[in-house]
Amino acid sequence: MTLPLPIGSTIGIIGGGQLGRMLSVAASRLGFRCHVFEPGAQCPAGQVADQVTTAPYDDADALRAFGHAVDVITYEFENIPTDALDLLQDLAPIHPGREALRISQDRLTEKMFLQELGLATAPFADVTDAASLETAIARIGTPSILKTRRFGYDGKGQVRITDPAAAAQALEDMQGAPAILEGVVDFSHEVSVIAARSLDGAVAAFDPGENLHEDGILRSTTVPARLSHAQQTDAVLLAAKIANGLTYVGVLGVELFVTPAGLIVNEIAPRVHNSGHWTQNACAIDQFEQHIRAIAGWPLGDGQRHIDVVMENLIGDDMDRVPVLARTPDCALHLYGKATTKPGRKMGHANFVKRP
Ligand code: AMP
């Protein structure tokens, strides 16, 4: 059997942040080269990639040269401008495909897709103006959350509405951006599943992890998560359903709320995910290699977890802890090579493995 993407081929990665960096490291372990396309200078992925193009996403010439130089294209974030993808798709295969991006770029489209698959979501309504917000609040009630349909991440672009009288102000804060209103889910905790689907349709999932957020940013992921066997199976099956529903190729993250009535899907990320970083030290094949294998048309690897683990993000001044962490037994450090520390900026993470 031959491997569809030969060793030595070049993988194009759109986005040069830490996810691109860790994808590039995993790809190089399998003998691939990586070419990163990123508008910002001195990007974390650029330090470990074979080639970097530093150009904005509307630079057609740079995109064309990048597309010609690579054998397959993937990405580390979902908000890639459509025009850039239109241009690139004629030059090299893009995995995960356009449909996964189209659906996950827009909260409304995503929720409707999940509903069509028969999966539970928070109650939601499309909000385009004051009148539709009023109708939405009448149906969903308060407290509820007004979210921009696009470009939200780490809790940005969200306003909680506790009092219907404050709704007009919340809408104004959105500055005219298309939005959805979501009912607040009364969850006990949050978990996520990192799943992978190969080019030939095989699906595999890592164990669900339990996520703790602070100020909208992921703080830690603990594995195993507090889930019953039935919930664990549900989590994995619904992630597989989503991957199959999208005819997905690559790794995706599915964020879930755990409620007494069952699991509710919060969000899909069509890429490797922060809450999957624990796989680097607790599985033979981590999420980054799994993604590279999938987009290269390789068989999926063995993602079984061999040890309990807690992943902690190092955010901003957490970098001051590095000298101590470096001496801590059973702690694996992953630093992103970012030159400047800023509050709220993800600088690295630490995986604490729990020896039995
Ligand atoms: P998101 O950007 O949609 O993932 O939201 C960021 C965080 O806000 C989530 O991880 C939850 O902690 C919280 N959140 C978002 N949507 C809801 C909801 N409908 N009900 C309760 N909490 C939510």
C-alpha cells in the first residue's frame, strides 16, 4: 500500500500561531516539510517551518505562489477570508474542506447544522435588528447571551443579557454585526472531544477532556473528564456524527456542556484545539500528528490515552512560572516562542501527567 502524500511533500499551513507551530513539528516528525502563510512577522510557526510567506490574506500573488509551492493545504484557524480560499482551492487540495469552514465560521449556520443532525444545542434565534432581538428574548427569555455570528473566539463578541431592558444596549455593543441570541445553558461542567476523520472515512476520537475557562479563555483541561460511561460514549458518537456529517478530513474539536438532561453542543472548531494539547504527553499519537496523518491521506494513528493528565495553559505572566515548572517532575512544557508577553496571551502550556 502506498501513502497518498509521499514523505518529503510540502504541507501548506495557513496561520502561523502556536497551533501552526505544533502542526509543523508533527509534520516534520513524519518527514514532511511545512510552508506557513501568515500576515504577522516573526510568527511562532515560522520558527519551526521549512518556509514562511509573510503576506496579508488579500495578497493574491503571494497566495498564488504559496498554492503552487505546496502539495496540500490546511489551516490553524477558521476565519480565513473566502476570497483567499477561492484562489487557493484551484491550486492544491484544502483539508478540512470548504463546507466545514462555511459551517463553523458562522454560529447560526453551525447551530442549524447541528440541529439537522439531531444534536442538542442551546436554544437560539437569529438577530438582525432591535425587533428580531425583542422577538428572540420573548421566546428564549433571560438570562441569555447575544453573540456575533462570526469572528468570536475566547469569549469575545459576546454580551450576556440578564434584563430585557438592557437588550438594546447589548445590540448596540455589537455595532451592527449579525448576531444570534442563545439561551443560557445550566451546565455542571464543560468537556470537549477531539476527533479525527481520515480521507477514507475512518473516524477516531481521543478521550473527552474537562475544560475550565477563566474570563472566556481556556485555563485547563483535565483527562479523564467527569463523565459517566454513557456520557463518554455519547460524546464520542456525537463528535463522529459531526465529522461524518461534514465529510470532514482532519482533526476537529467539539465543545460540549454537560447537563442532567444530556450533552449539549456548544461549538465546533474545524482544527486542532487547545483542549487537545494534553494528547502530546498522554497518547502515542497526539492531535497534531493525527491531523497531519488525516490530511496526508495516511491511516489514523493510535490515540489511546495511556495516562491521566492535566493540561494548563500558560497565559501572560504565567511565563514567570517556567523556571519552577522546568524543575517539576511529570511536567512537560510546551512554549510557543512568542517574543512578548501580554495579559491574556497564550504563551505556552504545561502537561502534568499523573503517574499511577
Ligand atoms: P463560546 O465562545 O461560544 O465557546 O463561549 C465561551 C464560553 O462562554 C463557553 O465556554 C461557556 O463557558 C460560556 N457560554 C457560551 N455560551 C453559553 C451558553 N449558551 N450557556 C451558558 N454558557 C455559555
